[in-house]
Amino acid sequence: MAFFVKVLKEYEKELQKQNVDKEKVELLKIIVDDIMSFRFVKRESVRRKLDYFIKVGFDYNKVAEKFNTSKHSLYVAISRFDNRIVNLYEKMFYLIKEGKLEEARDVYVRSTLTGSSLDKEKVVLSHSILDKLNIEDRALNVASCKRELILLKIYSRVMLDKNMSKIDLEKLSHVIYVYCSDDPVYDYERKLIQMFIEDELDIDSVINALDNVKGYKYKK
């Protein structure tokens, strides 16, 4: 179950209780409102699909039928959206569930303050890494940070968007699906992708390995 679905269900469950914990509901509503704003989704077509997905009780089949799209493309879009919500609110949500409301509120306040002083959207490093960084103005010379500057360029939003303009999104969606899914049909391909990512194989070795599989077919 997607994380944002858990949040929405937990919120509805709390609202239906005879003795509503107002503070708990208030904190959950912060997350719910952010989910329902779809502020991380740039494409209106994806927003409509997400909104309908929630309205029909998280039924992939109904969404695929209404928008004449594949369930695979829905999985990709929903997973991408869900990852953003997880990065922002996972810690806060589970603190709320454990009844640690003051801690949950403190997590929210600190994350809000950090977000207002630092635009983390300029880089695409995972939040688990960003949260470990003590990002502040300090007495360092940028000229001494050559390796770090190169890394920053690679993971900058500008460079990512530039590279994305050259990519076939349909193929990228498929590669992400194969890599992230647990479908046994793709076990061999997934293993090769993992070896490529971990620098155990170069890209030509991956393609050659697949070309040598009898009966293997793909679109060029």
C-alpha cells in the first residue's frame, strides 16, 4: 500500500472515532492537505488521475479504464508522487500514530523552517542524504571543494532537466518499472541493471547479455 494511501485512511479512521483526538487530527490534516494539493505534480493530466484514484478508493483498474491508460504507467506516476510524500512526512506520520504528538509537531516545524531557508528542490539528492547535511554558511572556501562541486553539478535540477530532454520517457518509465518492481518475469534484467548501477558491468555488457538471451525481444 502506498504511503499516502495509509495517511488518508488513517485520517478518515480518526475522524470516525467517537472521541476524536483533535490534536492528532490537526496534525494528520497537515499531511492530508499537502497530499491533496498535488503541489509536486506538474502535469495536469497526472493530477486528474491521482485525484480520481483517491475518489474511487485507490482502484487502479477504474483509473486505467477512465483515462484509457495502462496500470503500469499509473504505478510509475503514483510511486513517484508517493516517494515525495514519504520523504517529507514519513517520520512525522509514524510519530503521530505512536501518539507522540509533540515530537511530530516539532518534526513538522523544523522541516518547515529548513524548507523556508533552503531550496532543496534545486538538487536531486535523496532527502535521507540531505537531512544528514549540516547545510549552513560556514568558513569554507568553495575553491577547495572541487570534487563536491562536480557532484553538485551532476545532481543539480538544471543538469537533470537538461539530460531528461534527451530521454524517451516511455523507455525510462519501463526501465524504472523493471528495476523497482518485484515481478519475477524481470528478474534477469533487474539483476543486470543492478550490476550496471553498482559498476560491476558497463552498459555495453548489459545490452550484449540481453542480446544473447534466446527469444529476448525489445524495441529499439
